[in-house]
Amino acid sequence: MKAGATQVLHLKVRNVGNDVWKARAPEGWMNIVTVGDRWLTADGKGVVNDMDSRGVLPHDLKPREEAE
């Protein structure tokens, strides 16, 4: 991507563990699975923007389930 460009990313995740990945929890962000982003400089040594957005699971994921 070029600096200043906007791009929508679609991710697919799969729970390969033995525990359910919770999409929501009474305590808010604690103890749930989310996807975040971290943008690095072109050389990969510096951080441009650290976690400016987070995506949540559409539902709880049982072992071996996946979500997009």
C-alpha cells in the first residue's frame, strides 16, 4: 500500500486450540479475541501507527471453527 491509501482487509481466522474464543464478555475487552493492526515504516524498524483499529469476532468460535 502507498502512504495515505485506504484499503479494506478481509481476514479469516480459525480456532486451532481447545478453548472457545469469546466474541463478547461482560467486562468489555478483557478475555475476548480481537484482531488489531500495527503499521510499520518501510524498513520495518519503526512503528507508524500502533493499533488504530480493532475487529471483533462475529460470534464465539468453538475449536476448529473459523470466521471471516
